Amino acid sequence: MNDDLKLMKETVRDFSTKNIENIALKIEREGIDKDLLKKLAEQGFLGATAPQEYGGAELDNASYRAILEELSSFSPSVGVLVFLYNSIASKLLKKGKAGEYLKEILSGESTLGFGYGEILEGYGNSTETKGSDGRTILKRDVIFPTAKKFIVLDDTGENLILANGKIKGAENKKSLGIRGLGISDVLIETSGAETLGNRSDIVKAIEDSSLEIAAIYLGIIKGSLNKAIDYAKVRTTFDHFLKDYSPVAFSLSSLRAEEELLRSYIYESDADFSGGLSALIFSESLSKRATKQALQTHGGYGYLEDFGVEKFYRDAMTISTMLFRGRRDRKRLSEEVFGTEAGNL
């Protein structure tokens, strides 16, 4: 890891310590507020990879992954939001009026939501109900529902559109993870919507982001293990610190070693297609094992929100269905390895 990348990670870590750590629980309970969104924009995180003409920073891939890792180690919800803005929105909103709106959201002046079914392609479908006026759609389960505009599928289920919308109902639905983004039903106005492309565009955007999703997992692994290791240093039982017990010490140190191996691989700039998938599949598995061990290290306290460790376990599970296509990604890797179709049965 070169000096520039180390400096980037340190910068994001300092930002997160000052602006996220103390409100991490508030983010889980109330969502990401406008103040934090504005600060993320001012730092250039919302438009890390976007072209400068839209207000982006045009950072290299390694720097972008460093941002995702460090933010996710404090709040996976924030990491996922930055991912959605950069890896999806910045790729889709580059034409006509959509390009102008991209400038607004990257500056933090406006906000953007996403249809959950659109992102969840392969596991679920976008669910909607047409309004009686023929100009609105009730889109169910939308991420960041308090936004002003949304990337969703139109009433044909084939075309991606950028449309105005407003949350239906006063409260978000209770989700398992990524609670900082919120999820609720939104009334979408189809009249005047901007066509962005088709459903395959958003699928491709996610499939091309294997190492970036792996970086989010890496942040979750890092954050959960940091909590567990710090706790094991101070928690005593039978007059001994938890770290003195070999099952605890060996488990946490082995997971940290695996974390370092994953990190060194993610930041290899020349990682190829199969390498990115390998990192993604490994990081998904490691995140589940690491967050589970971190939870168990805390014992019963780990299940309390105040200790800040249970969110990593919930978010690892949520991302495994939201951004990780288990069977599809493994099949893609298998076909790369065998050089032909594989894993069909």
C-alpha cells in the first residue's frame, strides 16, 4: 500500500471518527441526516469516482475502495450509500437533465433513492401498484425513501427512470440491516420522468463492482473485530481478561490475519475479473464469520445496540442478499475457472 493510499485511509478514518462514530447509534435509529450527507459531499466522498464536470473527484479505484472500507468500519449504512451514489448513480445519471441532477446530489444539495427490487435483481422483483390517475406508481420497498428523486423501474418493468417521488406514510419499515438508509413505500410520479436505460444497466453496474462490494465487507470485518478485540482486552471473567483465553485469542487473531490477506488483495490494482469475484466471495464468507465471532465475544452485551457490534452482523447478512448474488456470482467464477458453462445442476 503506497503512501498516497495510506494518507487517504487516514483522512477518511479521521473524518469518520469526528463525524460518524459519535452518532453511529443515531444513524441506526433515525437514519443518515442532511448534515452528515452534506459533510460527505464536502469531502468528495459522494462523488469519489464521478467525472469532475459533475462535481466528482475522479479518484482511482484503490482510493475509492479505501473510502468504502473506512466508512463501513464505522457505519456500513454510510458505506453502502456512498457505493450507491458512485457505483450506480454516477454511472447512470450522465445524460440530459439527469446529469444536472447528478451535480445536485453529489454536492449534497439534493438526495437520491433507489428501488430495492431493482438492486435486488435475481432474488426479488420490483413491486408496484399503478395509481388511478395513470401518472403515479406506488413503489414498494424503496431505499432512502426521504429522497427527492428516485432511480426505479417504470410500469413496464424494463426501463430505468429518474423520477420525483414522496414517501407514503410517516414511518420507515423496520429492516434487518442497513437501517441508516431506511426503507419504505414511495409514490413515484411517472410523468416527466427521465429514462436512464434498462434493467440490465443496474445489474451490470453491480456486477462490475465486485472489489468495491468486497471493500464494504472489509470495513464491516474491520469494524466488528476492532470492537471485539478492544472488548477482550478489558472484559474479565474468573479474574482473567477474555484475551487470556486461547479460544478467544486464537479465533480473533486468526480472523484478523484473514482480514489482512483480504485487504492486500483488494488493493491490488491489477486484479482481473476472476480475482474480483474471488475477493467478493471470500469477503462475504469472512464477514459473516468475523461478525458472528465479534458478537459472541461480547456475550449477551453484543446484542445490545449501545455496544455497536450487533449492527455489523445484521448488515453483513443484509448485504449478502442486497449486493451479493450468491449462486450467480459463484457460477460466474466457476465458468471463468472452467472456461465453459459450469455449475448448472
